[in-house]
Amino acid sequence: MNYGKIYYADVANGVGIRTALFVSGCTHHCKGCFNPDTWDFNYGDPFTEVEENEIIESLKAAYVAGLTILGGEPMEVVNQAVIRPFLERVKKECPDKTIWIYSGYTWEELTDENNKRCHSEDTQKILEMIDILVDGEFVLAQKNLMHRFKGSTNQRVLDVKKTLESGTPTISEYNG
């Protein structure tokens, strides 16, 4: 997996000061995307143990609330294969930090075992490790800058723990 950028003091993509990892590769190609360079799976640099270590160290700071992974598309199957073991490490070494993922795929698409476009052997484990999923493609016609953590009104900010407990997508308090 490649990544385009890592921000170590991001305040736009989740609650609190966060480390944000922008992965490369996206097949959605949303019209009006704020980050079209990351559509290319080869964009940026390889995500290696060096970057993993730097992110883990950044998360250990008391003022950092957590990690946000966006892109590109973190939930592309090829990206999931790298994200899952990385998140396992984050959960082990920084268990008190929250994890947010932004995905153009919806909860329903991600949890559909027949949807080979975005569901893999890693999907469920990734969902079980995260706190918030901002789901759904960005739709330019529904763009709304009044929402703090989503770009268009069709997108949802889901509380993943409550969603897993209830079995139905549960909107987070941060949905705005």
C-alpha cells in the first residue's frame, strides 16, 4: 500500500488532535473529490514499518486523541490487507486512542460478504477495531460545508461499536 500524506496534528478529520494517514488508491473517483491525486494506487510512497513506527510514536503523546485513516480509499481490498495488521498494532500499543476511517463504501457494502469489491477476510476485523466510520461516497450535488466531519449530506458518521451491538447502522453524535 502507498500513502500520500501523514499529518501529525490534524484537527479536521475527527474529534481532537489526531494523526491522519491518507492512503493511496481509490476506485470511486467522486466528482469534486478534495484529494484526487490519491486515486492512483501508486501515488505517494510505500507505507512501511518506518511510517508505522512514526505513527505509533505520535499516538503515544497524551494530547493526541487518535488515528484517522482516509485517502484515497482505506477500504479497498488491497489496502485492507495492510491496514488490518497496522490497526492490530495500534490497538495493542495505543489502546486508549480512537480510530476513525473515512470510506466511500457504505456500512452495508462493507458488511456484505458477497461484495468482493470491498469485502475481504480483513473487513470485519477492521470494523471491530475502529470507533467511527464515515461512510458513503462524496456527492458533489449534496456538498454541505456545515457538517464538521463529512463532505456531503448522504454520508454518515457511524458509531461502529453501537452499530456492531445493534446490528443496524447507528449514527454517531458527531454526524452533525
